[in-house]
Amino acid sequence: MFHGKVIDTSKETISLDKAQKFIESQQCGASLFFIGTVRNHNNNKQVTGITYDTHDSIVEKSFKEISDEAISTITAEHPIIFIEHAKGYLPLGGISIVIAVAAKHRGQVYDLSRFIIEEIKKRTPIWKKEHYNNEETTWLEGTPVIDK
Amino acid sequence: MKIKIELFGAARDFSEEDYLELNISENITIKEVRTNLMNYIQNKYPDNVNYLEIVKNSAFANDQDVIVQDNYKLSKEKKLCIIPPVGGG
């Protein structure tokens, strides 16, 4: 089972309860939540918040592709994957991403979760603009997705 | 012909709109679109090397929302999306 969605922060928030309900299964003996949040510093600067920009349809397609790859690479049994990522402004502590996974054994959920977050960072079209105390902002450098 | 390039991430700073329009020849490749866009940026922001770096390191998505590489040839596309280096999470 799979769920992947971009959440517009001006309309709704990422819900851990929703994730928990989605991954509940009596076939699974292990479940794991990875939660990404906005922290107050980066590159020696005081951060006050982050605006996330996304290409929604490619992001949601990418979540599915990465999940399918994770399941086949890790050979997870009875895998359930829930991924949501924020779009828009989040203050400090705001939840930017939730990856909730369930599977038969604990090793499988640790591996699934790690695989998914690392691949999202490398290839899913999501961008961060940091906001600082002095009202300045900076788009963070990322990973190119072109062949070189 | 005119092509609309939707802007994302750091490329949003290229325009006050969320897109820009380029005049291009028909049947050109993504590599040539990139060159056209770099020329546009050089004319509009002559001193901004950061913007040129962004274009140089960006991918493009076609109107089917597929990320395409430099050798991809445009056919009927009226719209592309620029995909600057990514970093979510």
C-alpha cells in the first residue's frame, strides 16, 4: 500500500495521526516514522522559517517510483509506505516531511525509510528558501538532476 | 515559436511572474533551449553569474511532466518547466 502527497501549508498541515492510521496492519510487526522539521540554524545563520517549493505532479510521481524501488531493493514483506511533503511556508519546528513505513520486520522498515529519504533528497523536485532574522532569504543549493 | 518556461526553486527569481517566455526555433533540443535561456539571462541580468549557474545546472521537464535530458528534441511542446538542483526533506 502506498500514499504520497504534497501538502499545501496554507490549506492543511501534515498529520501524524493520518500517517499512523494509514500504516496500521496486523501483518506488520514493525513501523517507523521519519519526521523532518525546520531547525533554527544553517550555515552559521539564524533561520526563522523555510518556504518549500515543489513541482507537485513530478513530486508525487517521484514518491511512487522511489517507494517501488525501495520495496524491490530491500525486498520488504507486506510493505506500507506513507509520504507527505510540505509546500509553502513553515515556521521553526514545522513538519516538512513525514515518511511512515510498516513492514514485517524491523530491519526492513529502517532500510525502507532511509532509502526513501536519501532518494527524495537526490532527485525529487523540491526546493527550500530559508528565511533569516534580518528578513533576508536564500534559496539553498541542491543536487542537479541532469546527466553530466 | 514561443515557448513558456515555468519557473521553480531558485529560478523563480528570474521573473516576477512564475514563468517566462522565449522565442525559439522549432524542433530544437533541450541543450539549445538551455543556450537560449542563458542568452536571455545574460541580456536581462548581465552581472548575475549565479543565475547563469542555476540554468547550467538545471534539468527541464516536458509538458508530460517527465524530466528530459539535453538530447531531447522538442516537438509539439508549448511549455517546459525548469528544474533547478533539488534538495527537499
